[in-house]
Amino acid sequence: MKLSVNLPRGLVLKNPIVAASGTFGFGPEYKDLVNIGDLGGVSVKGVSPEPWPGNPPPRVWETTGGLLNSIGLQNHGVEAFCAHDLPFLRDTGTAVIVNIIGHTVEEYQRVAERLAKEPGVSALEVNISCPNIKQGGMSFGHDPDQAYLVTQAVRKGSDLPMMVKLSPNVPSPAVIAEAVQSAGADMISAINTLVGLAIDKERRRPALGGTTGGLSGPAIKPIALRVVYEVAQRVKIPIIGMGGITTASDVVEFLMAGAHAVMVGTVTFQYPRRMQEIVAQLPDELLRWGFSSVQEAVGAALPSKRGGLFDALT
Amino acid sequence: MIHLLRVPIIRREEPAPGHVELWLQSPELATSTPGQFADVVTEGMLRRPISFSRIDRANHQVAMLLQVVGDGTRWLAAQRPGTMLDVMGPLGNGFLPPAPARDWCLVGGGVGIPPLYAAVQAWGTHTASRPTVILGARDQQLLLLVDEFQALGCVVEITTDNGTRGRRGTVEAPLCDWLDSHPDGQVYACGPTPMLASVARLTQGRTGIFLALEQRMGCGIGACLACVIPGYGVSGQAGYLRVCTDGPVFRSEELIFE
Ligand SMILES: Cc1cc2nc3c(=O)[nH]c(=O)nc-3n(C[C@H](O)[C@H](O)[C@H](O)COP(=O)(O)OP(=O)(O)OC[C@H]3O[C@@H](n4cnc5c(N)ncnc54)[C@H](O)[C@@H]3O)c2cc1C
Ligand SMILES: Cc1cc2nc3c(=O)[nH]c(=O)nc-3n(C[C@H](O)[C@H](O)[C@H](O)COP(=O)(O)O)c2cc1C
Ligand code: FES
């Protein structure tokens, strides 16, 4: 079965399963355990122009069906990434997606320009969940105008295929999606984590060092599907869906909701080989629901595509 | 080399109330260095990091001694011989053995005690001098591996918070005494963070002080940057170190305690 996915600007994924940013390190960490070349792609942990220290620990806390994290985008900066991590990933045969972050519009552009010069980068994923320090710390992803400006700046900085990653912590992610599409984004990735809180009863304080954290894992899957489904009806550009995926069956749901490919995050911590297992099981799972390729399943549950058996009968 | 394994439990014991020791059959895990750990699937979203209490290379066995503190450890403690566990390991760096000519002392609290026992087992006690082991617990019932350390030839000193056995109080007093009488001695410590902070403070200026830390983890293999503690990286700059891959064993001069 044809599993490969063709995306804008010549980006080709050999299959629709991509490691989600922040859960697969900067590349080499999982090399003993995972055959990285078998994955459709790897989105590395967010990379900024200069190193970021991250938040104080504890940085993770388990919740029912989910995981809260407040890593705080710790990374050693784009120069160290290009020198130490990129050479490894470039030789694995997987699509290398670099997740980029910044505190100002200029920082986003700077990191995009730097990566555009580096061989081996397949695409950029613009994480707009960072606090805009010039605008008092509000996240770029929470305002369509800010999201537009960041996207435009990254577009100016690089010709690489570019996806913008949406935050679910806004009333309408689809409005942000429209803004970044009009600013030149080639793709959307969604969703990032949902803001949450846990209490450490023993220490009588919020559990995480960063006070609040981002919720990921199976608990957020219905929200992620809702966002993908809404965004797919509002923009023309392809969507990479994610949020709580743990099985090939989950992947088919995301495809049917309108995603062209998916990212898999939190489940990798418990089962490092789960992404490879999903790749292996996906053909059977697609056939089971009547699809003979990935492409056929994309958007099958959207109102525009339905018109199936039951609609015909009623 | 890190492995993803399915390994059988071959023996189960209850060495203290609320504690269970599980023996696992695994040639891969039996190559571990004392201080290394494994990440075990239980229930919930994440694996549980547990150190090795015994490493038996000859018989391809390891053991884990765990205290029941929550759902994951409760599930593990309820497993019986014959059960297969989903284990990732060996993880982390492990202890460096003591310098041949130097005296050494081990300081353990709670479930920090088991990896120190694995260390003495691996290195033996026929070193410069017999090692002293200082064990601390809230109550005598919670002391772990006392007879086992004695059987290996260690000098064992005990402290309990409530005075039910050994000196009343923390491990600090016996450690101060040992440090006074062993000016060039090395210390290996594992236990609650406040205990490690006081070991670091009391041994300031010495070399060869090794501390094994705990932190909440995500991936266990260095990818997620969840398990960090403040310290000095290779560049010497203050920042965050990963307990799972830079540790769990650190030289005391690498760490910053608040
Ligand atoms: C390197 C290392 C070695 C360890 N060795 C041992 C050992 O030999 N024996 C032993 O009994 N325990 C050991 N621990 C502690 C053990 O990992 C925790 O007690 C266990 O994870 C608790 O899980 P739970 O589900 O029972 O508790 P819960 O409190 O329900 O766990 C909730 C979450 O917090 C995490 N967590 C809770 N306490 C700790 C802790 N102290 N350290 C790290 N994560 C924690 C859990 O992994 C889980 O993700 C070690 C921890 C580390 C980091
Ligand atoms: C520990 C951790 C770190 C993350 N770091 C990043 C990051 O640096 N950049 C980013 O865009 N998303 C980051 N994410 C979000 C994931 O990429 C993904 O959007 C989210 O976890 C939902 O997918 P999942 O439920 O499969 O994990 C992180 C998630 C986790 C759990
Ligand atoms: S637990 Fe992920 S880096 Fe240590």
C-alpha cells in the first residue's frame, strides 16, 4: 500500500508518522532503540537563536490519561543544533523537521535564515506558543495578527517548506490558521499542548516548577480531533494532526478528520518503538475502514467528503 | 547499550514493611554498573525508574528493591514470579569505583540504599580499608539491607529519626565523625535530596564524592529534558543537568543545591 505523503514545496514523507517536537530530542537520543529511518519524519525539540535555559524542575507530572510538562523550551541554540545534532539526523533517511522558537518576530526570522543555509533540513515547524517578550509575554499563537507577522517573517527568512503549529488554548484555532495561511504558511500542524495545572499535596503548591504546564497524551485526543476537523474546513493547506495518538486506529481518525499526516509524542516515552509499530499496522488499519491509501482517508469524515452510504439512504 | 526487554520475575521477597525486592532474569540488565537504573512499564503514562539492588553477572540476574509509594510501585510490588515485565535499560551512568588507596564510606537513606548495596557487591570490601556504611531511616522497620551489608564485611552505622535503632537523628552526625577520622576519604551517597545536600555541604573541598539523585522523568534516555537538576555542564557554566543520562550519579562539585 502506498503510505507516502506528498506535501507542499516538494516535502515528501515516506509515511505519515512523524515524531512530535519535544518528545524525540534533537535527533540522536533514541538511536539505540528506534530505527529512525523507518519514520516519516522527526520534528526536533524547539530551537531558538541563542540557548534557552528552560524552567525549574519538576518539569513533568502524570495526570489521568495525560502528561503535564513545563520543560520551558530548553535548548542549546541553533548553532549547537547545526553543529552537533543535524549531521546525525540528515543521514538517517527520515524527513528532518526543525521546530523553531523565538521571543520576538526578528528571532524567528533569524533562526529560519540560519537553517535555510544548512543542508539536511526538510522543513520548518514554527512553534507560535512562545511568549512574545516585546508584547508583554502573550503567546504569538493567541492573536491572529501576531501569528501573521511571525509567519511572514519566517517566510521571508527561508524558502523551506513551512508549517505553523497551532495552540489549542484559543477560542478558535481556525482563525489563527486562516491568518497564517494568508501569511504564506505551507502547512498547519496541530495541536500543541493544553495549559493545565497539578497540585503537589505533600508540598502544598503547584506540582510543576513552571507552575502551569502543557497537557498531552490520550486525554487531549478529542480536542485535537475537533481542532483538526475545524481547521480542515477553513484552510486549503495540508494539516499535520497530533494530540494523544497511541495506535494506528487513532491515526486513521486524524486522517479522516482532515489531517494529511500525524505526529506522535507522549506515547513514545512509554513505548519507544510505538511509532514504528504504527507504521507497520497502518496498511491493515486503513484497509479495515475501506481505504486503499493514506490519501484516500484524508478528510473522509469532513462534511464536504461524506456523501457515503448513510447519507445516500437518508 | 540500552535495551527494550521483556524479562521474567524469578523471585520476590518482602524485606521490610511496604517494600518488595524483585529478582529479574536478564543477561542484558546483568551487564549494568551499580548506580544505573531501569525504566519499567507499570500503569499510567510513564515508566517508573528503579535502580538495581543486586547485579549478578555470573547468573544473568538483577534485583530491584522498591518501596510502595503510589500506583506504579503498588502494581509492581503485586507482581509474582513468572510475570514478564517490560523494562528499558540499563540507563544512566553508574558509580565509579573508589581509588585503590583511599578509604570510602557509603551514605544511604530509604530507597537510596539498594544501589549502594549493588556497589559494595560489585567492588568487594578488600579495599584500602573496610567501607563504612551509614544508613538512615525514619523508623527501624524501614531500614534496608543491614544484615546484607554486614555479611559483605562493611562497618554499618545506623541512624533513625525516632531513635528506635542506632543513633537518633540524621546521617549527618556519624558522617561528620567518619570524615574527621578519614581526611582523604571518599563518600558515595544516595537518598532523599535534603540528605544529599547535607553530604555535599559536609564534604565540600573533597574529591571523589559521588551523589546519586532522583528526579521525575519523562523519557529516561535524554530526549525530553524533564529530569533536570541545577548544576555545571561540561563548559563549567551553570545550567541544568539531566538525571537520566548525565546522572543519576554526579560528582558533588557538578551540582548546585539551593
Ligand atoms: C534514578 C532513580 C532510581 C530510583 N530507584 C528506586 C529504587 O531503587 N527503589 C524505589 O523504590 N524507588 C526508586 N526510585 C523512585 C521511584 O522511581 C518512584 O518511587 C516511583 O516512580 C513512584 O511511582 P508510583 O507510581 O508508585 O508513585 P506516584 O507518586 O503515583 O508516581 C507519579 C509519578 O511521579 C513519578 N515519581 C514519584 N516519585 C518519584 C521519585 N522519587 N523519583 C522519580 N520519579 C518519581 C513517577 O515515576 C510517576 O511518573 C528511583 C527514582 C529514580 C529517578
Ligand atoms: C515533554 C514535551 C515537550 C514538548 N516540547 C515541545 C516543543 O519544544 N515544541 C513544540 O512545538 N511542541 C512541544 N511539545 C508538544 C508536542 O509536540 C505535541 O504537540 C503534544 O505533546 C501533543 O501530542 P501527544 O499527545 O502525542 O504528545 C512537547 C510535548 C511534550 C510532552
Ligand atoms: S527523562 Fe527525558 S531527558 Fe531525562
